[in-house]
Amino acid sequence: MTYRLFGAETSAYSTKMRSYLTYKSFAFDWVPRTQESESELKRLSRFATLPVLVTESGYAVHDTTPLIEALEADRPEPSATPSDPALAFLACVLEEYADSWLAKGVFHYRWSRKKDQKIAAQRAIDEYYVTSQPDDRKASEDRAIETMTGQLKLMQVDGDLGDVVEKSFKKFVKLLDDHLRKHLFIFGDRPSIADFAIAGQLIQMLKDPTPAKIIEKDGEFVAKWCEFMTAPTASGPFAAFDDLKETLAPIFAEDLAAFFLPWAAENLESSLAGAETFSLAIGKEPMTLAPLRSAARSFRELRRKFVSGQTIEQLKAFTDAAGATVYLLRPQRVEQPQAAPVASDDAGEGEGSEAAGDGEGQSAAREEGEGGGRKRRRRRRGGRGRGDAAGTEASGAGEESGDAEDAAEDVETVDAAADDQVAMQDDAPAADDVTDAAADDAASADDAPAEERS
């Protein structure tokens, strides 16, 4: 079977998917998203998100994580998943870190500084307009910058969290460089799902002046690894757990457990509780953020994998030592006291209070898949299809969107509390590199309404 992969050079997830398909020797044609290919992409896919993998029958798939899982099952060798279950789980953690946290770094660096903004906008327009240029290129560049900087808040990096993301990135580059000095790939002599995800994000950062300088200064081996990851090959097996721990453990202890995991855990808990905001204290001052539901959903799945893997003594010892276990386990819920019996004329108020307490308990049960009575099917909401002006299609942040996952889950049972969050920021992707959207938004200044593009 020959696939077609629609993507963009400015898209981290497109880079991730293309690198994986190349490594696995899948037959595929790379189709850049341009003014010329746009109409075909719209015809093939309901969602204006990148990348899009299209089968010979015309079936289009978006989300890279389950897509890679499915392709791994279809073609096990050369494997991108360590056979050691402890390492396999850690690879999943690092993939989630890349998709949900490093992606914030890409977006923050690319669109929060004028020099990086200008270069990114110019690059996006050059990539999208191949055969002809827009009538007013300067206006298109300005529109791209205005649109994408407007998404900084939705990505949570418009304020103090942006500074935290930068601090985390600088630390990660040094720690990863130390690790790659001793290992060809993150888990030994062949790439894993973590390598594809992380390299996809860092390759984007090498395109932008500010983060590129950081990698060039402190990440000599990281830069070489990124170059190799564009078309990687296996030179041997995955390494043994004990051979990796010395330099892998600091990555988890000093970066993930210090920055990413606290954010991911708080984001999930606030989503489950149906909160509009949550407080996070991982910087100089506590921050107030709006929860991102798509990130909550993917981290919830990671927690489930950890629960099933806790019997692996080596894994539990590793996460304990790194200070990560507390975030990977669901926190204990405080049982709400039963409401006291009330007089009949106050029955309505008493029942309402008890119902509220029961709802919180049921939310906890639902997180582990136990609250059958309170589950319900997801209702279909506006903003999911291409022609609707609501949701992420109007937001301009359109790559690997949680909305594509939402559409796929319309017939599945989900958490009622999380489903009730319909604010704009919840519908925005939590783990997107959205520069492909910049190309589209720049183009839309000349030839299409913005609400019809991602």
C-alpha cells in the first residue's frame, strides 16, 4: 500500500510522521500543503489539521500518536517501541512531553519575539505560495503574525508560563545532550516513538533564531541527532534499562518532574472537575491558567498506562526516584460527607447538595473507567466541520488538534465534567505546532475567509 502524507515543513507533527514512515520503510508520497494542494486536502479531509495520512482508498487519518500505534502493530519491525515494558512506558511519557509541552516551546519562541515572528511568517508564506506570491506580501506577513500572536493565550504561553517553558527547554537541551553523548538514540541504537516526537519539535526550533542559538550553544549532540532523525536507521537494538538510567534519570527528575508533569497533572484534575481555571506554582509566582481538554485527555491515558505498569518494580523505582510518581498516579479523593436529612419543605435544596457531592465522586470513578452510571455519549458540537466558523477552525491553531480527536470520539463515552467545558481555550490544541496555520492564515488574507481555514 502506498500512502500520501499531507504536511508542512513548518509542522512538527508532519516532521514526526514523515520521519517515522521513512524509518519503517512505508511507501508514501510527501504532499506539501500549498495553495495548489489545498483544494485536494479539503476534499479528502474533514479537518483542516496537519499532518493527514491518506490511504489508497482515500481514508484520512490525523492524530499521530494512535496512528503510529496502529502502524507499529501492522509492521512490528523495525520496532519503534522498546520491548522492555518499563522503557516502553517511559517512551510514551517522553512522546507526551514532546506533543504537549515542547510544542508550547516551539509556539512561544516562534511567535513571542519580533525577529522570530518575521522569519516564521516569511517562511510560511514561501512554503504555501509556491508558483505565485500574494498580491500584497507585507500585508500577508503582518496578518500571519497578528493571527498567530493572538493564539499565545490559547496556548497558555502569553504570560509567566512562557518564561517557565523557556527555562524548561534550556534545561532539557543540556540534559538531552548529555544523554545523546552516550547513546545514538534516546533508548539505545534505534529510534523510538519518543525520538520521533521530540525531534519533530526540536527540528522546528532549529528553524527559529532564538531557540536555534540555545541548541547550537548547549546541544551539539542534539543538533546532530536532529539532522540524523530526518531519515533515521537502526544500527542495533534498544539498550538495557540499567545502561540508560545514568543520563536518562536526570531528564525526568530535573525537567519533566519539575515542569511538565506538575502542569499536566493540574490540567487534568481541573478538567475532570469542570473548573474554568486552575492555579499552578512552578515558576516564581503562582499562575492562573485555563485547562486544555485535549492535553487532559492524552495525559489521562498516560496515567492509565502507568497504573497498569506499576507492578514493574524497575519502573516504579525509577519514577519514585525522579519524583514523577505523584503526578502519574491519580490523587486520592476526599470523600464528601453525606448530607443530613432535611425537612420536606427543604427537600429540593438537600437533594441538590447531595447530587453535587455525588457528581464529584463519580468524576473520580470515571477517570479510572468505573463510573458506568454517569457516563454518557458525547454530544456533537459546532466547530468540528470545515464549514463551521466556531471552534479551532476560527482559532487559527490547526495542527493535530484535539478537535479531530473529539470528532473521532463522538460515539464513545467520555467524562461528563470534561465534556461540559466548551470554552474557546478548551477547544484549542494543547500540543500543536501551528505554523502551518500561519501559512493558511497568511493565504486567507488574499483568497479565503479566515474562518474557513485552520
